Amino acid sequence: MKEQYDFSTGVRGAVLESTGKTRITIFLDDDILAAFKDSAAQTGKGYQTLINETLRGSLSPDSAPLTAATLRKILHEELHAVS
């Protein structure tokens, strides 16, 4: 490592445009994070994506992804209504 570096000719890098996401710092309980990471390993999705989907679903159930559990519940309700 040098004792001194010369940044006099340096230029600032390009500022990245917003992609509809904002970087934040958040504290989550260890067991919650572990559960999302386990689920991510099983589904092949990123754990942050799963957290985002869960939060979105809690805000608006209509925009929640269709899961096997939700589909079973809907089918059960529909079959019960017919019989």
C-alpha cells in the first residue's frame, strides 16, 4: 500500500439512475431472516425478493403472488360452494 495516492486527475463516476428501488438499512429478527434465506434456497429466488413480495402482499392482497397454499384455499372454497 502506498503512503500517499494522487487523486488530482480523478473523475467522479456516473451516478446510477433510480430503478424503482431504494437502498435502506433495516433490522430484522435473526429467525425471520433465516426463514427467508431458507425459502430463497428452496425456491431459487433471492431472499430480498421474497421479503419484497411478502411486504407487497401485506399491503395489497390482490398484488400478492399466487402460491400453492393460496390456490389450495381458493379451490377448497370453490369446491365447497358447489357441493
